[in-house]
Amino acid sequence: MTAATPAMTIDQLKDAAKAIRRLIIKITTEAGSGHPSSSLSAVEVVTALYFGGFMRHSKANPRDPKRDRFILSKGHAVPVLYSALCHAGYYTFEEIMTLRKLGSPFEGHPNMKRLDTMEASTGSLGQGLSLGLGQALACRLDGLDAHTYVMMGDGEMGEGQVWEAIAAAAKYKTGNLTAIVDQNGYQQTGSTHQVLDLTPFAPKFEAFGWHTQTINGNSQEEVVAALTAARKITDRPTAIISQTKKGFGILPVLETTGDLNYHGKPLSKELAEKALALLA
Amino acid sequence: MIFTMAGTTPTSNANIGALSGLKLGKATRDAFGTALKDLGAEFPNVVTVDGDVGNSTRTEVFAKAFPERGFNVGIAESNMVGVAGGLAAAGKIPVVSSFAVFLLANAYDQIRMSVAYPGMNVKLVGSHAGISIGEDGASQMAIEDFAVAAALPGMTVICPADANSTKAAVRAMIEHKGPVYMRCGRIEVPEIYPADTKFEIGKANQVRDGKDLTIIATGLMVGIAIDAATLLAKDGITARVIDMHTIKPLDEAAIIKAATETGRIVVAEEHLMAGGLGSAVASVVVKNKPVPMEFVNVGDTYAESGDPAGLLQKYGLTAEAVVAAAKKVRSR
């Protein structure tokens, strides 16, 4: 049976976030590829969801129908999810250190066929919110009070399907659905402002009929407050515009590289050591 | 300016099966909608997800009977398929329908990532497939749906030939665990099967026996193939006709048996040559029992607006075209 996970205090969450960041650095550097900076921006939200008392989940029965769901639509940031699940005791450090290696279920993007903790197989951007809406509708049909969270990237918001899902969720008034936009300001080839500027996000969601909050998504306090407020909205879907920094936690290290986007590449062993020292 | 095209002789009715004494029945899309509604109580997890063409695909019949289980997400096929993936992940059996071309071409990435790759128990039903939809023209005609659906690992692809087999196919599709694509047509087709017929995924039906060649057909072309067999019989040629209602997984045993026993094969489908039933059958024949083959299909072109019978005639999907292919394959 899925039970509510005991909520950590803010200080405990901050320690957990730091530990999860260390895991992200270690596993992506070991893999020699991946998206650590995209993972690091999302840490406070993922930490709060899994350790802050928001997600009811169970290691004994990961697919319990009564569980709360988290769909990582920006699937390339999956190291944050593997690391959080490792920190929660689902997987050992040795297991997640096989990230991206042949034969490992810890693939470069989430694969729900190989890991029962993954709520969706993502990696083609734009699809997670539709999947979350489907889960939310099914839970409502079944009379379950389960909540579904979907995290998207700000670059991902360029996909038309996201806006189809936003409109449909508003139509169906899915109060059991929360979208989180990890607005870290960058996408593959540059800043989102340069590539395709869809800001401000909140008024767009509001125009469709969503409840919105815009927060500093790297503030553990603000994340917990926003997720708490989101659960109180039950008559319509809610969006949390989580303004973050890509690579948050190791920004001084990224600054030395001259690349604050640092998209889709792991830290070298030397940089990883410096980053881990920062996160000690 | 108006680009001139070769004219056709319009006829109001395709009259498929008339030569063989078959009675015209319902369109497969109509049989689908009714069958789905009839199964609604028995399968409480079945839900429908529509892209605002439920009155064309006939899922509205189900949605009217079970309004809380029918979702219309508007003209947004990508989201439609994604929502179905999420519903399936939570244990529902979503039946997603649209015009086949909009379902498979517009939402292909979603079918791949949110349905096929994770092995979701989603049923994709494409209506208005083939050129026989008629006057709406090429933009609405799925002629590549077998190719793109069957290309996806784990996808089952079926295409029932008449109303009674469609009814049975809907049950088989719902009872099957995993993603299925079912093709339906818009126009009325002849009754080939009795009301109590069964539909076994992956098991072809021999609907006529013969020894001189085998015509392997699917969907609308099954009735046309039966007419071709009737015409060939007048020339003393007996044709076996196989309804290959499952495009994937293919009934290889039936194909090898046909090649072995009749020595000649014609494949007839309302689809492009590329990636269709013909290609799939040919790969089985070449590998196991090479025999001469001919193909009756849309070829490598888009069709156009027109009446269904005129289109079938212009694009070579007639009993006469199948007879010509049969005679050609016999001459080799």
C-alpha cells in the first residue's frame, strides 16, 4: 500500500538536494555523456516532490494505482530522477552508476518498460503533459485522489502538443494535475529568449484557465510553498513556473568554462571534482 | 489555371461483390462504432479519445452510451494520442480514433513514443482509409497507414473486410493486450462473413478455395478479390482467396501454404505499394517458397476527389484489374 512519505524539513530537503546533485555529477561524468546542467536546475522541485511529503509512492509497489505520479517530460534530465530515486532507496549507487551503459535500465532517457518507477517513456519533447492529463483523467474516473505532476522544460514549450494539452486539461478541469515548467532559460543552441521566446508563461497558462504561480525554483522554501498551494487548487489544473538556473549548484564551475548553458555534455573528471567540492 | 487530368467514368456505386451474389452490408466504420458500444458494459475500462470527428469515425455511438468514458480533446491529434497513452498507463483501454491519415501521419511521433515504445494498451482506429472515401480527396485518404503502423515494433495491424468481421475484430482488439491499429473504411462493403464469425488476430481466413493461384487481399479488396475469382472461374481458372485481415503479425503459414499449393500469388490492397501487404507477403514468399507474384494496389501516387467507384476504377482497384494480374502471374 502506498503511504504518504514522511515530509522532510526544509533543512533536510536542502541536504537531500545537495546529495542528489552530487549523484547527478557522479553518474553523468561516469557515463561520459548526458545532461547534467538540465538535471541540476530541476533538483529542488524533484527533491520536494519525493521527500517533501507531496508524492505518495512505494518502493514495495511502485505501480500502486493509488500512488501520485511524476512524469519527467524533459526526459533528458533523467539523471535527476535516477539520483532522487537512489537517494530514496529505490536503487543503489552502483546501479545508477551504470547510466547510459549497454544493458543498463538506466537509459539516457526514461524507459518505463525497464524501470517501474518511470511513469512515462519520454525523450521526444512535448509529450509528457498529454500523458499526465491521461493519467489524471483515469485517476478521476476511478475515484482515486492521486495527483499527477508533469515537469517540462521551457525550451520544450515550443512544442505545439504542449498547448493542445494545456487547452484540454483546462476543458476537463483536472484539479489533480500540476504542470511544472523548469524555466532554466536555455535550450540546446542558446537562450530561450534568442531561440523561441514564449515568456511570460504564466499569463499564457492563465488565459487557458489554469491556476499559476511563478517562483524561484531553486529556492527550496518557495518550491515547498508552491507545491503546497497547488494541492489546494482542486477545480482546475495548476502550473508552477519554476524559474531556475541551468546548472544550479555548480555555477562557479560552469563559469570557468565560459558556457553557462553547458547543454548535453558531462563534466570532465577534473571539473566534476571541483563541482563535488562545491557540493560537499 | 486548372491542371487537366485524365477523365474517369463516374459510377454511383462500387457494386463490390455483386458479381458474386454478395449482399451489400454496412461500412466497417459503422460496424466498429456499434460493436464498441455493445462491448462497453462488458469492458468497463474501455474509454474513447476523439479528435472531434467521432461522428465520422462512429465512436460517438459509444460516447453517447457512456458519456463519462468518452473524451473529445478537439482538433489536436498529438494530444489525443498522448492522453490515450496516459489513460492506458493508468489501466484504461483507450480507443483512439480519427481519420486514419490524421491519426497516423499527424500523431506518428506520439504513437511511437507514447504508445508503441512503452507498449501501451492503446487501440488506434483509423477510419476513412484508402481512396474509396471518395469526394474529399487525397488529403483525407490514408494510403500509407499499413506501412507506417506496421513499421513500429510491437504494433498489431488489422483491417477487417466487412461489417461482421469488424464486429468480431473489435472484440479481438479489446481483448488483445498491447497496441493495435485497426483500419476502417467509409463506404458500404459486401457481407462476406456470417453474423457470428470469429476474428483471430494473426490467422488469415480462406474465403474461396482454388488451385490455380491465390489472391491475398485485405479490407475492401477482399470483396473485389472474390469478384475476380468469380470472373476467373468463367475462364476455367480457380483462384483461392485469402482475407489477410491481419497485416502484422502476418499469417506466414497461410502464405507458404498458398505458395506451395497454388504456385502463384496476387496481393490486392487499397494501399501504396511501398510498405504494404504486398511487400510483407513478398518477403515471406521470397524467404520460404519463391513463386511468381503480382500486385494490385495504389502504386506510388496520391489519388484525387471523385466518386468511390470511379476512383477505384481509375486507380486500378477493380475485379478486372485483379483478373488481369492473375492472368499475368499465370503466364510467368
